[in-house]
Amino acid sequence: MKTTGKLFLIFILLLFLGCKNENPIVVFESTAGFIGIELYIDQAPVTCYNFLNYVKKDKLNGGEFYRVVTLKNQPDNEFKIEVLQGGMGWCDTLTRFSPIVHESTEKTKILHKAGIVSMARNEPGTASSEFFICLSDEPELDFGGKRNADGQGFAAFGRVVEGMEIVQKIYEMPDSNQFLIEPVKILSVKVIE
């Protein structure tokens, strides 16, 4: 077994043994390292089940962490944010599941704090496969926030429980107009329920 495979199994075992609740944990193995995400399935069921569907159907395997929004690379935005985005990417030829109903933070009470995972979207109800991780507290992404003119915010649904240093490492990689010069490949994604 390759070293990365052994590390992955050890990582899953440690997460499983350390898990003290009923929420599923999703483990990303990327070319930059492992990231474990706890899903808040009771608070954001529509968003979590959509995300789990992508994971269980292996749709995110081969995807990428590809976009970083930093304080320096969004000069035209009055309300600046710090997030790392990933997923299948925006290629129109990829088959995605139907977009999901928007679960706002007003409904779920999951606020965009550092480490929170949320769905990327255009209009409310258009989220499907793309997600982002907050690097800092981002109240402007919550319901009523001013990052989007519609004020509906984004649908937060989980948080990084392991590997935030990997998220930070990817976030600090060189970008051009918010897109990583060398995107980080998602090798595999597994769920622990």
C-alpha cells in the first residue's frame, strides 16, 4: 500500500475514534494533504444531503481547490472576504445534480465563522457542486449580509474539524485574478457516517 494510502487510513481511524457525535465526517485527500469536514445534517439537511450525494457518487474525486478570495485580490468589492473554493469546477460539460433550495443562515443558524464550509452560488437556489471554506469570520456571507445584493447570504452546512492548516496552505498559494495558478487536485473524498 502506498504511503499516502496508509496515511489516509490512519487519518480516517483517528477521525472516527475522535468523533463524539452523530454528524457524518467527510475526508478529502488532496495533493496538499487531508481535510476533514463535519456536516451539520440536522441544521442544513438539504445542503448536506446534496453534498453527500456528490461524495457518494464520486463526483468530487478528480475535482480541485481552484479559487482563493483574499483581501488583496478583490479590489472592487466593498465587503471583502477570505475563502477557499473547490468542487467540480465551472466547466459546462460536467454532469451535476439539480440545484438545491437555498438554506439560509437565518434558517440553519450556522454562521460563516472561520472553518465553516458553505455552498457557492449565483442566485438563491442555484447551488449545486461548488463549495467554499471560510478562512476568517465572514458575517457579510450570512443572511442579511451585504456581499450579495440579494441579502440572502450563502448556505453554510459544515465545518473543518481536521486539516485547517492544509486549507491555509492552499489559500496562500499564488493566484491570478482569484484563481490558483496551480489548482490543488482532490484525489478522493470519503464519508464516515
